[in-house]
Amino acid sequence: MDELRHPLVVTPPSRGTMDSPAPVIAGDISSNLRAPSESVANATARFEQQGAGVDSKAFRGRSKSLASGGFGALPPRLPVDYHFGPADNYGQPPSIGTNVPYKARSWEPTLEKAIKAIVSIKASHVRSFDTETSGGYTATGFVVDAERGIILTNRHVVSPAPIVAQAVLTNYEEVDLKPVYRDPVHDFGFMKFDPSKIKFMEIQEIELRPERAKVGLDIRVVGNDAGEKLSILAGTLARLDRRAPEYGIGEYNDFNTFYLQAASGTSGGSSGSPVLDIDGHAVALNAGGASRASSSYYLPLDRIKRALGYIQKEIQVPRGTLQTEFEYLPYNEVRRLGLKAHIEEKVRTKFPDETGMLVVRSLLPKGPADGVLVPGDIIIGCNGQMVPHFIALFSVIDDSVDKEISLTISRGKKVQDVQVKVQDLHAITPNRFVEIGGGVVHDLSYQLAKSYSQPVGGVYVATSGHMLASASAWRKSIIVSVNNIPTPNLDEFIKAMQTLPDGARVPIRFYSLHKAYKDKVMIMHVDRHWHKFRVAVRNDFDGLWEYTEMPPPPPTPPYKPSTASLPPLDSSMALAQTLLPSFVAIDFYLPYLVDGMKATQFYGTGFIVSTNPPLIVCDRDTIPISLGDIMITFANSIIIPGKLLFLHPFYNFVILTYDPALIGETPVRAVEFSDKELSQGDDVHFTGMGSDHGVNTKKTTVNGISNIGTRECSPPRWRAMNVEGIKIDDSLNSQGGLLTDEDGKVQALWVSYSSQNEKGKDISFMSGLPTSLVKPAIDHFLNGDKVVFKGLDVEFWTMRIAAARTLGLTDEWVKKVEQSGSTRHTLLYVLSILDERSPSAKALNVGDVVLTVNGHLVTRMSDLMCVHDSEKDSVEMVVLRNGQEVQVTVPTSEFSDYETTRVVGWQGALIQRPYKAVLEQVRNVPEGVYVSCTLYGSPASNVLRPGVWIVEVNGKQVRNLDSFLDVVHQHEQEMMHRRRPSYIPPVQRSAEEQAKLQTFSDADALRADDTDDDDDNNDEGYVRIKTVSRNETVRVAALKLDVHYWDTWQLVRDDSRVCGWLCEQA
């Protein structure tokens, strides 16, 4: 339930001089608490899920849009809980006198019984679908058939999307729910539970009595209001003919029905609550409310009661449609549309309680009524019977599916009969979807088609995922064609995707629903290696969506060799013309958010540093982690996949390779490195790649060389440290470039650095990376050596001599620094330890001032190259610690060339070994596995927070990914092989057994278990997880397993594949 409210305050009709004699009891007091809305969160790219600019703050209850105003209320009628004269049908005693109401009965016994039929619903959309997005929410429902276990709630609670739901009873028993029906249009649906699973309470049911709804009726709305388990709100029915509230374009909206209105002030979580009269009957279903007034909107029960009859017989509920929205207008407005006086007289005479007539408000193109009805048509009759309101009209339509009906209409001043065929409403309500590339697509629903006035049909993007996001085909897009193959429906889309090999780049034509007049054509990167391609079909018998795996992609190679040429440049840009064959453009796409990533698409510039073997260098702001697809563009013409070879753990560069056969005779040239180190004041030539992929060049000057400073990020991610950057005067705006001498020899790479500011916002800046830091790693690959990188798990920073003197630096060391010939009189000190478990942490302390390394004086970051380039197992250091000179042997650590090499997906959580950036933000590293991300709508998203360690599962310790998988699989096996419990719940016992077991002592309840072989399993499918956060907060949470929608899989390194990874079942 999103925030929804209506700014219009409606005053209930007068009740004359009558004062309500009802006393104020505890249950009558409305709470003024307002909790956050219960609607789903959205991530996978939040901007996909934004509405069409509606101010959501103005609303409360179901959704986000302004509810339209209504029209005059019916004349007031006496409420049923006041009694006059002799005893009536409800068995009340006679009142004293004829005009004085008898004292109202107490609500206490009514509510006491009703509460046992009302349940709190907690549910999750496990996939985005139609108008809904994945995520968790809470609501209310009530039992309408205790024997069959049928619960009534709202349609937006049952949801068209695949959901997992549980009901919590008033005695806090929990039972699984399965959705069995959601109405395609009206805001109601049914769920089922197994009544035999209820152990400690007799279930009650609430009878549906739509005919008891009268203006002035005192009501109680009982349910899970504003997140409270149980709340009782009082109100009075004020209107029975309100137009259905409108929740916004692109949201679920009810129509073609009246709503009831009362002043009861319900809020988020109360969706699906029963609206009760004093006899305990449901007279309406709570659906939404206005946020700027204490008005709530209730759905009448007439069509709900009809549907329940079919559900009880396990028959599909017949629902017909003309793809037309009707509205009920008062007589004065209908007259303006051409209603003749003699027809109005006949309608008023036959239906004296009615205040208006039905009029066509809108209809969809290509629908059954398109070309037959037009907006403004006044509906007089259907199949020879006068139809004064929605219920009368749709009673005929719903019973005439796939049949032709006759409508008598008044168009202008002409009365005429038209024939129109009724369409099956379920046929245009999707019940299947396709998962591909991490996204979800399905046929466009009637709900969304009506919202945007589009024909029903077309392939709708419910969530883009990895593959569709590569073409910017975001949520609420309609796919027109893929690889120039038209996709008018889901079946054609499936066929088109089955023709495409993994890794292919193909055109996709689509449009956004809110700009349906504007087609877009983009290039899509086909993904069949990170995510599954499967079709899910809804099964209303068990409430699950059953998956069918699609066949593997065709084996044809997606890339063919091509040749391109470079454009000639102006003669004044001779240096740029020389360097141009060394430039490439790089795009990087992440399938999953691991290693602290918050974005999924990156781009930048790369530089060819060798053609045999083919090697490319780019910065770590372009390729931040090893998990993803790399696409390299040569000469702005040829795009081929790249393969990652090496991620530098400290310096801001990565090394890639590619298949040279795929670029044919395209001119490529390896850059030539200069041996000269740049210094402040040197003249250099800057050549860079602009955002338009054009090359620009200029001569400039080095204005400084200083430390690169980056902050710890949240979530933790890789950052550059222990390195100096080159600053130049007036650098051109570019994605990256080269600093060279006049002959084109490269002295530094112009690269992008990523960090965060003090407010936690992501920032990036450009700086020069000296080639002397890059060349040693490249030489390893040129020589065919295995890259073994050793270094210290320590972050250094520079300190002025004055500060070092304060810490106890002697004059002798000051003279050594002054006589060293260094351009900077500074020293390094230990700013932080990056891994408290590393050997470096045992040898060095924060605050140590470094004097020498391996006998060499250290005055700047570049002097540490001897540590990083060395393959020795330790370095000798002289440090100033607590005013004393100390000689220490510091062991080096070996760093991985890929960092993360394995990721496990379990219950919607992405779990990995804690990576380096995490360890620098923890003092005592927990032993366990690290939760890097949780996916919306998953069991993990409700329980686990990204950034915690799982250290125990069901009391069993977790040390690494293997032990974690062993523990969870062992639990799954135990769940499958559990014995039928010998415990018999109270509601299933005989009277003799019940009497016998009620006599027990405290000692019986407190007796310790004497065996581990116990079949009394009361965990309801939950598993206990113990977590530890970075600040050492320990929590134990219970996670309900769902192996149907959230199976266990893993990504492992596989160098035989271009992407370097293999996705497999774990």
C-alpha cells in the first residue's frame, strides 16, 4: 500500500436530530499513528519504477495518484443498528416510545468473534510483473470459508505477480498462503490455506452481506493498520456511489464499479480488512483512503460474493470485457450529452433510487467495442433489459463471455441498438512471463494498456535486468522487434531470442509507454551465460508459477572478423594521428552487484600496449571488478569481446586481452613508453578521447605531482592508494588519454579515479598515472611469466618534517632527508592497516613513521615501488615508533590477480569471501561468509542486510563458502526427509485426550530433552541465521526457505570462457 489520499473532505449526510447513543469503548478509538507505506521497494535501477510525475505525498493507502471527485450521495437511510418500535428482524427488544432510538448494542461480542477470522498477511513479490515491482509488503485478509481455508483480501495484495505469502492469525500462528484468484479489474482476490495446519485455535469465518451497506451505517474496520498487528477503526458509511479511486498512471486502478466511502482514516497495511456491521457481517472490503482527509474507500461485495461461489466449486470465475470504461454520471450531466426527457422519465420511474446513468468514458483501440461505441454514449439497456448501474450491466457481460450482446445506447439525441462481442477478460490478463538476461518480460496487460490508452498486446518489460539494460530498455517499455524480427507477442519474442547466440550484439526496437509515439533502436548484448532463459506459467491450483527451461542458444559464433580504417585528421594533429591506432573504447557490464558495486554499466578509454601478445591497459574506473562482460571498440567501428587478465590491487589499472583475428587488418599500434620520469614544470603533450569518441590534443605543462587521496567507500569497494598522480594545466574534458613527449612516447596514462566525498556521494577525478608503475606488470605478460604481486596490507600517507620532529625525529634523520636530493622533504607514515589478520598488521602499527625500506631512505610514495615490484617474502624497515627508532622485518602478502573468484547465490543473497576493501573497515574480522547484496523480493532481502557476515546457520558454524553450502544443503535434505510428527495439536484431539493433557505441571514443561531424535518440528520451514556486522553487532534472524523461486547457484572462475566465469548449480 503506497501513500494514497484524497484532498477533498466529504461531509457525511445528516442524520437529523438523532444523536448516536453508542458509548465510546476501547475499540472505537481510532489511532492517529501513521506508518510508512507497505509498498514494495525498487532497486534494480530505481528510476525504472518512477511514476508519471504524480505527487505521492498527497496520498495514503493503496497507491500514488489523486482520486477523482464524485457526485451526489444517495438520500440518507437509517443505519441497521438503531431500532424503533417493536422488535425487528435482528431480535432487538422494543424501545420505550416510538421516536426514541433504543440504546445501541455493544460491539464487544461482535469484534471478539470477528477477530478470530482476520489475519495479517506478509508477502513478497518474488518477481516484478505487470503493475507490481518485486519486494515485500504487509496487508490484511479475512476468512470467508473456514472449511476450505479461503481468505478474501484485495487484488493488489493477492497481486498478478508471483508472490510468496504467509498469514499470521490473531493467536500468532503462521500458515502458508497460496493465491488462487485475483480479479483482472476489481480490487479483490482470494488466497487459500490448509486449515489442518492450524493447531491452537478454532477458525471463524465472516459472512459476506453486501445488501446491508446503507448510508449512515456504523462500521468497524478491523485489520493490520499502519503496520500494527491489529487495529480497530470506527467509521460511518457516508456514500455508496463514489467513483473508484484513481491511483495513478501505470499503477493498478479499479474501474467500472462504485465504491463506498466513510470517515475511518485507514492507512498502509489495512488493505483487505473487512468492513463490519454490528452483527459481525462484512458489508464491504477496505481498499484505499485519502491522505488529506479521514476518508476511506471500500469495495462493494456484490461481485465478490459471485466470485466466491465459483472459487468454492474450484471453477474459473467467468469475467467478460468490452475493453471499455463506463462512468456513472448524474442526470444533469447526462442531459447535456443528449438524453431525451421521455427516456429520463422512464429510467427515474423504474429506478427511483438512482441518481444518474452509465456513460462510455473511454475505450481501447483494437478492442471489441472499438468502432462500435464512442465516448459519451449513454447506456440505456443491455439484451432488452434496462441497466441503471454497473452491477446490472456487468452481470450480463460476465455471463456472456465469447457471446454477442445487444446494447441500447443514446448517441447525441439518437437512440440505437449496437451489437458487440464480449471478450474473455482473463485472456488479456497475462498469466506467464519470460525470464531472460536477469530481466522479466510478458504480454502487456489490460490494466497497463488502459492506463496508457494503448491496444492490448505487445511484449512488456517488467524489469530490464542485465541484458535489456545494455540497450536501455527499461521497465515499462514495449519491445517491437529483436534483431529485426517483429515481436507482437510473447511467443514471437521467445522464438526471436532462441535464434540468437550467446554474446551476440543485435538491434532492438522498443518504445516507452509514457512516450508511445517515439520508437527507439538500440544495440542489445545477448546474455545466455550469466542468467537463465526460462518461461514461467501460473498454476492457480497450487499458487506457484511453474518454470520451463528454454533450450541452449545456437552454437554459431557471434562474431565474424572485420576490418576498419581510421579517419584522417587535420595536419595540425599529426601527433594524435600517430597515437590514434593505440586508442580503444571499452564498455563493461556487470550482471550482479558484488564487490561493493552500486552501478552496472561502466565505460572508458583503453590503450593498446602490445599487439603480440595483444594487451590493453585501462583504468579501474572503467573495469572495477573481474565479474562482467567487456566489450572493446576499435576504430569506432568494430566491437569485440575482451578478456580480463589482471586487476592491480593498488594502482589504478587493469590489463586485458582480445582475439586479434576478429579485427582483421584494422590498423592497431602499441604505444611506446618513455624512460623519462615526469617532473613538475615539464612540458607534455596531452592526447585524449572525448565523450563523442573524437580525439583532441594540446600541449600543456605538469603543474604538480602529489598523492592520490581516496576515501573509504560505503559499501566498501576498491580504491587507489599508495600512489602519486600527475596534475597538468588545463586538461581537456576527456574519458582518458595519454601524456607523451613530442615524439609520441608515453610518459603517463591519463586515467579516472573513483571515490566518495564526505557525504557518501560517488565522485571521480582525472589524474596522470606514471608509466613506470605500469611497465613492470606488462613486462610479466610479455615475458610469459605468471604475475605474482606481493605488497603490504598498509595504507601510507606523507608527513611534514615539522610533524615528524614532534613525534621524536632526530636532527640526524632530518639532515639525511635534506641531503637526499629528494624534491620533497617529507616522510611516509602508516595511515591505516588494511587487513588486521595480515602479517603486515603484526609488524607495523598505525602512526609508525617510515625512515628506510631495505636500506633506502623513503620520502615519497614512488619510493615504495621497490616493495610492490619485489617478489621477496619480506622487507626490512626502520620506523619511528613512540619516539624510538625500531628496525622491523615486515612480511609481504600475496595479492590475487582477480580478487573475487567465486560468488554463491542463495535465497536471493549474493554471498562471497570478504574482499580486500571490506577488511580495511573491520577491526576484528568475523569468521564466516560475506553478504554482498540481496535481491528484491527474495527471502534474504527480508532478513539479511548487505554488509554482514553469516557465521552460523541453525547453530552450525560457517567458515567459508564450502562449509556454508554444506550446512544449507544438509538442512534442505533434512526438510525433505522429515518424519510425520507424532505431536497432535489441540484442535485435532478428542475431548478425553484434551482433558488428559491439560493436567501438567511446570516440571513437565521445563523437562530437558533426552534425545536428539525428535520429530516435533515446529520451525515452519524457517532456518536460523547468525550474522555479525562490521561494527561487531550480532543478530540472529529466521529466514523462510523458498527453493522454488530462489535456488542455489554459484559463479566460479573459468579461464576457458571469454567472460572468465561459469554459472552453475551449487
